[in-house]
Amino acid sequence: MISRPILFNIRSHINNKSYIIHRNTLYISKRINRSLNINYGNLFRNAVRPLQKRGHSSSSNPNKNIDLSKFPAENIRNFSIIAHVDHGKSTLADRLLELTGTISSNHLHQQVLDKLTVERERGITVKAQTCSMFYEYKNKDYLLNLIDTPGHVDFNYEVSRSLAACQGTILLVDSSQGIQAQTVANFFLAFNEGLAIIPVINKIDLPTAEPDRVINQIESTFELDVSLYVKISAKSGIGIDKILPAVIEKIPPPSGDINKPLKAFLFDSWYDTYVGVVCLMAIVDGKLQKGDKIMSAYSEKKYEVIDIGIMHPEQVITGHAGQVGYVICSMKVATEAHIGDTFYHIKNPVEPLPGFEPAKSMVFAGVFPTDTNEFSRLDESITKLTLNDASVSVQKETSTALGQGWRIGFLGTLHMDVFRQRLEEEHDANIIVTRPTVPYKIIYRDGTSKLIRNPTEFPDPMEMQNKVSELQEPMVLATIILPEEYMGSVMDLCGSRRGEQLEYNYMDESRVMMKYSIPLAEIVTDFHDELKSKSSGYASFDYEDMGYQTSDIVKMNVLINKKPVDALAAILHRSQVAHVGREWAKKLSEVIPKQLYEVIIQTAVGGKVIARETISAMRKNVTAKCYGGDVTRKMKLLEKQKEGKKKMKMIGNIELPQKAFYDFLSTGSGTSKKK
Amino acid sequence: MIYIHWPFCKSKCTYCNFNKYIDPNPDHKRMKNSLISEIKHYVQKYDMKGRIIHSVYFGGGTPSLALPSTFEEILNTIANEFTLPSNAEITMEGNPTSTETRKLQNFHSIGINRLSLGLQSLDDIELKRLGRDHTSKEAINAVKESIEIFGENVTFDLIFGREGQTVDDWRIELKNALEIASNHISLYELTIKRGTPLYKDFIKGKFKKPSPDKLADLYDITLEITKKYGFQQYEVSNFQRNEKYSKHNYGYWSGLDYLGIGPGAHGRLTVPSKEARFRTIRRLYPEEWMKQCEETGEGIAKYEQMSSADVRNELVLFGLRTRIGIPRTRFRKYSLDQELEKYLNMEQVNKFIEDGFLVWENNYTKYDKEWVLNDFREEIQNGVLRPTEKGLAVIDEIVPRILY
Ligand SMILES: Nc1nc2c(ncn2[C@@H]2O[C@H](COP(=O)(O)OP(=O)(O)O)[C@@H](O)[C@H]2O)c(=O)[nH]1
Ligand SMILES: C[S@@+](CC[C@H](N)C(=O)[O-])C[C@H]1O[C@@H](n2cnc3c(N)ncnc32)[C@H](O)[C@@H]1O
Ligand code: SF4
Ligand SMILES: [Mg+2]
């Protein structure tokens, strides 16, 4: 099985960025890559032939074949673990899988779980933390489904859908770190889904552990009943045995009815090279079998079920109400699997589950090949990558400055960075990525509205005057948790990013939780990095969608010798124009090489010039002497120069090498790439 | 045209990457025999017996360190094998040390009629920094003596764009040089060549190149002052008065054939039987080269056919480095009758014409001393594409843009 080098590349790439990103990058890589780590080759074979039991397993479940009909809903628990990054979610999940014998507790396997024999036998990764476990408690056999949740704000919607497939969750908190921003965000998502929440305090083996302080934080922040918390060390195994009893006692079983018509809830999906689209579904009501014909409530597309099963190495078939597992049906591309969608038997429509939204891109960027001849090759690469990732939206785009390319929508900037990196590294792409734009909303006088994803779609002055009633920008509710001493500087930062403080609370004597309303546009740039540097790395940050707000936004053009360069235009808040305009003109004057003609760089809003820089014309470039051996060298150089000139983008008389765009766009003018 | 390379020098100049070796006692006899055998070999191989040779050039290295008798025998060989008219230009490069100056009369008497001296600078401190083994006084004296011997056919080289050189420094130095000059001078901007001690200093930051603006200032003042002294810039770095341009060098630029003889020498020749042009390159190291000459008659290392694009690009590249530019007739002659306009990207050419970098002279009528040389009046009758003064200064930017 291949483990992807990209994982490491990404880690080093965003190395000293916030740890949120670091962890989430891993998550996304896993999410996008996991199909590659799985061998589905014998999936079908296994479905008809009982598997042999593994010799080294310490399984508490001696059955070779598990009869799922022995597990009525009251013997099932669907739960998840929510935690801030690095608080120990993966470690705890591994411990639970070992405890239930789902995977071997052979310690050699701990960091290489992807390569477990069970995966090879069953063809499904058990490591992907959505998986099923069998557990005997008080003489009763339980089927416990641990449902994985993504770990980054970019995937907030998916987190909420994963949680919607559960009845309860473990709120895992590091006992030396205490509550962090993601703990809070995840808590509220779970709370809003009405889940039972079990506080678990992890890493009590650490000398710096302060479990009691953390319990107080949980109590005061979440007003949660903490009488039933569990203190554990996922690493050393302390207290692990108390978790599953708590899960069984505290979390209610799913309430589905096996006799009702089928209602299945799709909460995760991925694309696999061998078997195609794999969906994870929770069977809310009814029964699902191989060969069933089902329909999507959202798209009303019909599918035939090719295979179903639970995420467990042992042989199990058919899905009853309450169960959670994979469904492989005749879906061609991952974009057909809409997270949050409901499925039913073709002739038996049911009321879909609430909360469904089609995937919503929050960050858009133009992507262009550095070499225009690469367009069709890269088009294929992009198609391939999006097969794996339904949340990316792609549209063709043509720029006068950069030629043919794509406008790609992402869930967030991390998502964008990972996509870009994969394109560059796995598909050998040389690309220019424009400054990301959030979707702005234009409200027209006639009451209609339109989302714009590209500065070129910004209404021109005529349209503004005659038709537009207002412009709106997307806002987020940001949660920032930090030690008190950094409050001042972080408040300054948020203020400078047009943030508006909504509330702040002391979680205990020294930790503060602040809530801000901030324009999304302000955090898709380098907000994370800034926050980390302003707080010596101690602040944690998370955010959620907060809808649209009226805003005084304008389009800033970059003009080169009076001609606007479409790929460099930006939508900005009026208050930023002066600063950004000056900075951009300056930076461009540094990356554009001297030309035969004077270059005038201007940034402007409407007809008003914000900043101007000039690059004087080149005065001299001529080789002094050229004899003998110089001649052949000179001729070779000439060939190279000729090639180079062909790749130049012309803006009037002025040649812009792709490199200038690249340097400009990748040295911090808006993308969240490192500085 | 024949180029003969003498690869030995007495001292090593910091900026120089020519094929040269510091050897105070080279084997003159073996060198002579090898050079002669290469000439003879050529004549035989390409059936050139009796061809007219308009120019012979002894370059280096420091050919003025060779024995006059060596060159005498070579010239005799050339005269015997080819036809060497009495008005042929026979140039030798020389260094202006007093010992070499003493030998100039001898060189003249064996038939050399043009002398090119490497002065480089008239400032003793600069000369030291450049690694030269002569003083400015010796140099000035050498120029004077040479003029006495070679008359109008004396030229010398200066290098500008040295570290810390100001416009005023250069103005004075150049004026002093032009005061003593005959009717030709070469003025090169210092080029930092890979593999030289200067290059290493540059990489280490010990040598600092003047800024691009400073270099442009120095170039501008060079044009201004030479003009005042009545010189015409007929090529990027070459200036003449009284039509005393270097026929040999002009031959390179205008597409003529030339034989390259001696270690590391380059040549270009048309082989009529094959209807093709070839580049020839000789072995670099004198010892290896001599050995091969002794064994096979010639020290060839590479012999390669030039593609038609190579031939044409070379005509454009070198033509546009001269003020006359590329005569249509010449281009047609060397490129199987292709028209210059058909070969170039005319959209670009026209843009550069509009913006004052190039000029298309269609029907040449009047003599314009700013760019015409008498000898070429006929060749330019059918029109030329030439650079303006402004265009020449940036011709390295223009050439790649007008070629497809
Ligand atoms: N000392 C200690 N370290 C732990 C414990 N649980 C997890 N860790 C470590 O914390 C780090 C993050 O754990 P991981 O499970 O990857 O966290 P996740 O990001 O929430 O999935 C790893 O280095 C674990 O070894 C624990 O109980 N005690
Ligand atoms: C190769 S030298 C040979 C002549 C003779 N050995 C001498 O040094 O004068 C020919 C001329 O090329 C010029 N030259 C050589 N290297 C140069 C460089 N790196 N930059 C500028 N001019 C250079 C010098 O002016 C020199 O006189
Ligand atoms: S510049 Fe002339 S003298 Fe100096 S090393 Fe080069 S060839 Fe020899
Ligand atoms: Mg993890």
C-alpha cells in the first residue's frame, strides 16, 4: 500500500504555522488520500466468502460471522469524539479499537495502522476513524459505531453532518491545555444536534496535567453536567476501560424503526480507484440490502446498491435501522454523494433529514498554468483531483493576462493550499494561483441578488449606480481562546481586521474566550499566522458561518501603463484600499523586470488612482564582445531567450513574465502561503 | 580570411577567459610547424588552392610574443597555398610592453600591416588591478611607436566599466586615449566571464560591478566623446575614423567564411559541394593540438554543420550589432535566397521601428556618415534593417523578439 509522500511535504510546508493547520492538513490529506491507502481489491470476494480469523488479535469478539440482526437498535451506540487538535483523539480511537479487538494491540502497529492486516483482509481501512466495534457489557453484546469528524473549520458543515449521524459524543480535552477554540466550536455543534456529551479529560499522566482546573472550565464554559466525566491517559491506557461503559450508559441508542420505510443518511464519502464512490451512511429507519434500488432525496438520482457493510474487519452484511456503515452503489463521481443527503427506496420516498446543504465554497481563486500549452493536461489533472474531493467546485475561466484557466472554489484556504500542493506535486503542475476571493453578494434594486466569485464580476460603475442597491460580504463568528496577557495585542489584530467583539468571558482566572464577528475575507489571508505570532502561539481560533452583512466594498484594479490587468484585480473593503493599493504597486514594481519601455504601475478604484510606481525604461543591454567560442554560447542563449519571450504575457507594450505574477502572488499578496 | 591563434601570454589578466596559457618558453618550432601543417591540410581537404585571402589575423593570447620568423613562414605558406593580394589586411594583436614594442619593426617587415594593441587602461593602478604587465607610460609609447611603423593601421583596446570608475574618470581617460589614437579604437565594457579570477572575486563580493545605470552612463559618454573626436561607432564596441574599420572583424559579422587555425581557434566555412556551412573548432590545449597536428596534419576537435536557422540567426544577431545592420542582399546571399522580411517577425520589427529602435532603409540614396561605411555602399543598395543608436544600446533585448 502506498503512503503518500505529500503528507510529509505538507507538514514541512506549513510546519510552524498554527497547529490547527498542521493537524487539519493531515486530516485533509487523509480525507483525500484515504482511498489510496485502502485496498478494495478483495472487497467483493470477501462479501461472499467468510474470512479467516487473524491469529494475533486479542479480539473480544470470537465470532467469524457476526449476525447483525442480533443487534437491535437498543444494542447499538453511535458516537464520535470531538477535540481540539492534538488533544488525543486519534490515540483514544486507537485504544478503543484495541480494547474491542477490532485491531491488534501489537505496539509495532501503533503508528502504521494503515497497514494493518485487517485492512488487507477486509479491504477497508479501520484506521479511518469511522469504524464499528463489538463490545460486551453486562452480558449484552453491543455494536458501537465510532464516527469520525473532520477537524478543521473548512469542514464545519461536514462535522455537523457527522455529528448528526450520532446520538452522543465524547468531548475530549487535554488536561494540561484546557479548553481550546476547537473544543468550543465542536461542543456547540454537538450541543445544537442535541447529542449526549461525555466529558473526557485526557493526558492525566502528564506532570503538567490539571484535570480539576479543566473540569471547572468545562463546567463554567459549557454549563455541562460534569458528574460523569472520565479521566484518562489515552497514551498509557489509564481509565480507557471506563469509556465504553460510559458511552453505553450515557448515550441513548438510535431511535430508528426497522419496520418503517428505509431512510439512510449520507455523512461521508470518498472516491476509490477500484470500487468507485464509497459512501458512509447511517440507517435511520428500515433496512438496506445489496441489490436494493435507492434514490437521493436531493438529486432524485437512482442507484443500485452494489455492496454494503460495516467498517469492521469481520464479515457482516445488511444494514438495519440504527446501523452505520459503508454503501457502494452505482455512483460515478464523488460529487454525486452529497453530504447530509437522505436516501430511500425508490418507490418509498420519506421525509429527508433536516440540515442538508449542498457543498458551499467559501474561497475562490483563479488557477492558471504557467505555460499555456499545459492547459489541457492540467485540466485532466484537476478533473482527477476533484473526483476525490466533492467539495471542490471548478469552472473554466479565461483571463486576458493569464490565458485559459479555472476558477476553483474551496471550503477554505487550507483546503485550497492542499489542493494546490497536490496539483503541483502529484501532477507536476506549474500554476499561478490568484489572490483568493470570498463570495460577495450583490443585492439589486429589484430585490434579486447574485453571488460573485471573481473580481471581474464586480458591477461596473454604471451598474452600481443604476441597479445595485447594496453589496454584502460574508461574515464569520470567530472564537478565540487565549491567555489573558495576549488579549490586548489580539484585540488590536482583530480590530485591524474589521472584527467586532461580541463578547468575552473568563473561562478561569487566566484564560479568556473572545467572540468576534469578522469578515471572512479578513481571515482567508494571513490571519492565522498573525494570531499565532501575536500570542506567541498560545491563542487558538475557530470560526463558523455568520451570514452576510452590508459592506462598503470596492474593486481595486491594477493598471500597467493604464491597462487593467484582470488577474490582479481585487475586491477590498474601502478602508483597506489605501494601504493595499500602495503595497501592491510597490511589490509589483519589484517583481516586474525592467523593459524597453517605461512601466507605470497604478492601483486604482474606479477612476481614482491610489498609488503609482514607475520602472524606468532599460537603457542598455548589449554584449560588449562576441568572438570565437562566445558565438555558439550566444546562439544557444538566443534560443532560450526566444522561448522565454513566447511565454511572456503582454499588457500593451509591456511583457509580464509568468514569474512576475508568480512572485507577486506567492509573496503574501493575499494567499495564505507562507511569507 | 584566416584567423591564427597564438595561445601564450606572459601574465594572466584577471578578466580574461581566452584560450591562453602562461608559458614564457613555448616550443616555437613545434608551434610553427603545426600551424603550417594545419593551413596546408585545409587547402588540401577543401580544395582551396589559390583562393584569395583578404585578411589574416594573428590573435591571442599574445601573438606579439611569438617570433617574427614564425609568422613570416606562416605568411609565406599562406601566400603559396592561397593567393594573398598585396592590399590584404594582416593584423596582429600585441601587448604594449617595451620589450614587445622593440620587435614591432620586425613584425612589420615580415608583412604585418595592421596592429591592435591591448592597452585596456591608461591608469597604472587600474592596469595592476587588471593584472596587466605594462605601465601606462609604456602603453602610450607603444602607441606612438606603432603609429610610426604602421601609420593609420593602428588600433588599441580600452576596457571601461571597471569598479568604482566614474563618468568623469572615464571621460578624461578616453579623451587622453583619443588624443593619441590613430583612426581606430575598440572600447569594451568589462565583462565578467566565468572561470576568471575576476568572476571569483565578483561571486565573493570582492569585486563590485557598477550599477546598470552607471554602466549606461559610461556607455553614453563613450558615444558622446568618440563622436566629438570624429569617430563613428560602426559596431557596438568598435569605432573608426577615415573608413579605417577592421576588415577582418567586419568579415565575421557580415557572414564571410574564415579559417580558424591554432589551438582553440574557431572557423566558419562554406563547403560548396555540400551546399552547407560548417563551424570548425580546434583542440584547446596547445600540447594536444600540436600532437594531433603532428599525427594527422590538423588539430580539429569539432566540425559541425550549421542549421539554416543558425546561419540566418547569426546574420541577424551580428548584423544588428553593426550600425549598417543587415543588408537585404547579404541575407539573401547566405540564406538560400530567403527574404529578410520573410524570416523576421515583422509585427515586432515594425513595432520597434515605430518606437525608434530600428530603421528600415529601403532605397539607400545618400551617404550618412553616422552609419554608412563606404565599402558597403553597394551592399546596402537594396535596403537594410539597421539599429538606431538607441536600438543598438539594447539590441540584446530586441534580437530575441524579432526572431520567431
Ligand atoms: N502524555 C500523553 N500524550 C498523549 C496522550 N494522548 C495522546 N497523546 C499524545 O498527544 C499527541 C496528539 O495525539 P493525537 O491522538 O494525534 O491527537 P489528535 O490530534 O486529537 O488526533 C500525540 O503525540 C500523542 O502521543 C496521553 O494520554 N498522554
Ligand atoms: C583577448 S585579448 C587579446 C589581445 C592581447 N592579448 C591583449 O590582452 O591585449 C583582446 C581584447 O579583448 C578585450 N577583452 C578581453 N577580455 C575582456 C573582458 N572580460 N571584458 C572586456 N573586454 C575584454 C581586451 O580589451 C583585449 O584587448
Ligand atoms: S588579456 Fe591578453 S594578455 Fe591578458 S591574459 Fe588575455 S590574452 Fe593574455
Ligand atoms: Mg489525529
